[in-house]
Amino acid sequence: MTNTLLILPGDGIGPEVMAEVTRIIDWFGARRGLKFGVSEDLVGGAAYDVHGVPLADATMARAQQVDAVLLGAVGGPKYDSLDFSVKPERGLLRLRKEMDLFANLRPAQCFDALADFSSLKRDVVSGLDIMIVRELTSGVYFGEPRGIFEENGQRVGINTQRYTESEIDRVARAAFELARKRGNKVCSMEKANVMESGILWREVVQAVHDADYPDVELSHMYADAGGMQLCRWPKQFDVIVTDNLFGDLLSDVAAMLTGSLGMLPSASLGAPRANGRPKALYEPVHGSAPDIAGQGKANPCACILSFAMALRYSFDQGDEATRLEQAVEKVLADGVRTADLMQAEGATPVSTRGMGDAILAALDASL
Ligand code: IPM
Ligand code: MG
């Protein structure tokens, strides 16, 4: 079976971090015999500049056909004044929605070499390894009605939180399946105390658990308390499953526990395609960082680790994924640092390219 990959570098630092990923992909081809059919296309502001839309129909169609989409980042000040419907972010949201990528996996792992970068104490975060499973295709991000309307002489902004049983069911299953391969614990977060959608969420997650995953330890938490617990003692968690909006917030909180947004990958998975592989999109959690774009300062690790997730979840290459993750860990342990990670004494400052070089060298050394 050929491995097909669509690369969408996007905006800001997207292209420069993706350039490092491309070298890593080539390495796996040359040294591990893992051949990928790679194509590249535009997304976000880069697509708007050429097509007048943040994602062309032809790009959307291609994304549906490949084994995995790898995305850099979208957005930038240049596009802030665009109409909402063609803003760069809409390109990303269209990919998520039309590919039906309902399970967004956001690991928050604290690399030991970076434990002192967290705003929390070392013993609170060192060794941290949690996985947030965020529902990605429904909820208040997509619910209708939505819009800004006139009502009694003033404007009113409306968004709708909406979840069907089947939408909750499928993301709950994804969380339980993952938990079985990790710490076997799931904590589900909603606001069942104030929201009907939260009441339904809790009921369905509990029912899926009782019917098919009684061996997994399940707890429920209100999402606000969940945010507090994430900061107080994050190591109590293994897998967290939550809705689209709470997941957006809680994953940013979890990200900061690990010290740098520049380190965190994500995977967004949908239903299996005809060849048995899930529809999938991989992207760093960080944004397009327009303030440092084009300067070779960006940390490519999050994007490189996103490719590691692709190796694991799309290409069934768990061992090679681990090889890549360990190479990143080794480089950090050796004190190699991009600008976002520069505060430790004795660290070696490197550019985006330099970080790529160091990871490639660590890969070579792994053979
Ligand atoms: C994220 C981002 C996106 C979101 C934006 C860019 C649309 O914050 O992936 O977490 O809100 O989902
Ligand atoms: Mg976010």
C-alpha cells in the first residue's frame, strides 16, 4: 500500500517548520524504507492570496483522498480585516468539518529537559503525559442558529451548543480505546450543572462506558473544575474527553503545563476510509506566529512530532514514531534550543534549520 501525504504549510511560520518536516519525511524514505507519495498545496491566507478563498475545492477533494494531511499553521495580521467567511481559520474549519474529523487528540507531555520552562513547579509537571480528546466537528463551533441578528432595536450575537447522541458516542469510544492503550483512565468534562447538552454528554459517555468499556476507569468533572485541577495536579489525569469549545480551552491550559506551545503536536481523526486507515489531519497546536515568521526562529518540534503521530495513527508505524519522538527528546536533553526555549544556562541556541539538523543527526544515531 502506498502512503499518501498532503502537505499544507499555510501561513506565518508554517512553511519554515514544514520544511524541516519534509527533511524528516525524506529521512524515513532513505533510511527506513518508508516511502511517501507527497503532494503540497495551499491553505489559509496563502490560499486566499491565490484563490480568493482559504481552501480551494480542489484542495479539499485531495485532502479527502490521502492517508494523511499535514498542516503547518493558518492566519496572520494581513488577513484580520477579511470577511469572516474567507478568514484563514475557515480553511482549517472546513477541512475538519468536511473530513468529519471528530476526534482531536492533543497530547500534553512534559519533556524532562523542559520541566523548568513550565510556569508550574517541576514536581507538578515532570513526567506529565496526558491526552486530551477534543470533539472537533460539532458543538458551539458549528451549531445552528448562529449569526448576528437585529432584535428589538439592538444586535444580538448567537451561537448554539448542540450535540447529538451519536456525536457524543463516537468521540467517547475514541477516548476509551485510547485509554486502554495508556493508563486506562478517562475523565469526561462538561457543564452538566448548567447545560442540557452537558447532561446528555454525561449520560451518553457513562452509557458507552457501562456497555462496552467497563474495564476503563471513568470519572466526570465540570469543565471549570477540570481547568482548576489541570493546574493543581495534572498528573491525576490520563485521557480527558470533552467537547469542542471546552477542549479548545483546556488543551491550551494543558499545553502551558508542558512549558512551550512550540512542542505540542495534534492529530484529528475521522472514520476509516476504504483502505482501513482513518481520515486524518495532523497539525501543531501552535499558531502561525506572524511576529517571528521568516526569521528562522520558530521551533519545528511540534510539527515534527505531528508527523510522528501520523506515523503512529495513519501508517501503523508505532516503532518509527517512537524513534522520532526519542530523537526529539534526545536533542532537548542535549541542550539544543530554539528561541522559544532559551533560558537555561549552557543551552545551545539554534535556528529552525539547526533544530532540524540536530533531530536528523539523532535519527542517524538511532540506527
Ligand atoms: C485550535 C485553534 C482553532 C480552534 C482556531 C484557529 C480556529 O484555536 O485548533 O485550537 O479554535 O479550534
Ligand atoms: Mg485553540
